[in-house]
Amino acid sequence: MGILFWTPGCGHKPPDLKVSDLQSGDFVFTGPGLWGGDKLSTAIDDVTKTEMETSYTHMGMVEVRDSTVWIWHAAPKKGVSCESLEAFLKTRHRADVYRLCDSLHIHIPAALDTARTLNGLPYDDAYLMDGTGHYCSGFVYTLFRSSDIFELEAMTFKNPETGDFHPLWVDHYSRLGVEIPEGRPGCNPNGMALSPHLRFVGKVLEK
């Protein structure tokens, strides 16, 4: 029996996936609504909500190698790295899994090759697309840059209800000594999950 595609926020319980259900090129998404998160994760979610009502603040890409599921992602402190799904879930407990449309699977090998060339680069705390570091969704965008699967959009760091800059972002960029990159091209996990080229597959849980 194949894996059923599901829609987040549809009012039904999403299917649980076995580790063996995951495929190279799948995308895993987590966020404060799934694992608790920290204050900055909450700030990301506050300014990037979409009509799909997801709460994703982090994402990575799956590589199945030697019968082990690995996750390529960019995270604070570690930068760009590849860790086992088991290690990835230890601090996140659950991840939602999305999969590329079949016709786009041809781009996965090149994306994984690119990931290996970026391994070890630092995390980009300023969330810019033109630096040497990478943040989580910017890293995934870079892996598929030539395939037009994902699109950049104007970033905002403002509270959608008040129109004012979110105080946590004001504090974050003040500590970095960098101007808030309002309106600069970028991406975020909630927006990436909206790509018409992705389909929600289900959720995978920490054992």
C-alpha cells in the first residue's frame, strides 16, 4: 500500500510514517507548533504565517544512504551539517514530511551533490541570501536553485497585526549590529511548504 498524500490543517490526523517510508529528496519541516521551539523560532513563525496554517520554523532534506536516513540542514551552532534522522528528532520529536512531484525527482541527485559541497559552512544569523553562510530554508533553496522549485519572496520581520517590527527581531538584529533586511529577497519554511511542487506525505515521530 502506498503512502497517502495529506493536507496540513485539513482537520484530520495526518498519517504516521515509518522511517523506511522516507526517500532521498524528501523535506522535513519542524516548528514551535510541533516541538516547543525557542523565542526566535516563535518570532519566525509569527511573521511568516500562511493560509495553510502551518507553524514551520526549520526544515531540511532527506538523504537515504547505507540503509540510514540522514538529514541535511543548516542550524545555529552546527551550521550546514548532515545528521541522522534519529539525532535530528531528539531535539524536535516530530517532523512533517513533504515530497517532490515525481517529474522533479531528477533534480535530487544534483541537490545532494551540492549539499556535500556546502557541508561545514556557518549558519547565517542575519538571514541573507548573499553571504557565505546559510540558514535552513535558504540552504534548501540553494540546493535547488537551478530547478525553479522554490521562489524567493520579499522578507518581512513585522508583526502582521500591528505593522511594527517584531520586538524579538529588533533585539536580534541590534545584537548583530545589522540593519533589519526588511523587503530583501529570502525564504522561510512556511513559504517553502506552499510550493506547488511539493505534496504533504505525513509525520515521522521520535521513537
